[in-house]
Amino acid sequence: MATDYDAPRKNEDEGDQDSIQELQARRSDKSSGVVDEDETEAAEGFELPGADLSGEELAVRVLPRQADEFTCSSCFLVHHRSQLAYEKKGQMVCTECAA
């Protein structure tokens, strides 16, 4: 935040009055922070565990692992070879898991 050093300074009495006025404004504005939300509408977007998803189709095209990629033995994500931190006994670990 920029400070204007040429502006006249406030004395301590003015600073106390400003803070009291701000507190009074916040107290009168309590109801503005309340959100009126319908619980049934909010609950409709949630999927319960064990729900039947057999009729759903994936909209994502899945590609097999490429020659320049590896699967991390810690997080099991597929990464590019440039993210390989180390390889021990055939187990490859990405830089994120190694950190």
C-alpha cells in the first residue's frame, strides 16, 4: 500500500473516532452477511456413496501411457520423464513425491 508522506497527519483523537464509526457500521451491517440458501437445492448436486452410476458414460478420452512417460510408484499418476526424481529397483518416483 502506498503512503503519501506529504499528507497532513491525523492526531490520535481522530483515529479513535474513525475506528468507532467503522465498528458501529459493521455492527449495523450484520444481516448482510447471511446467505439464504435452500437446503434441498444444495443437496441435489451431491452424489451419495454407493449410488448406481452404471448408466453414466465417460466424456473423457483415455490414452495409454506413452513411451516418454512413467507411472509414479508413490502417487500412481502418469508423469513425463522430465519429472522423474529417481528410480530404485524398478520403482520410479516423481519429483513431487520425492520432495
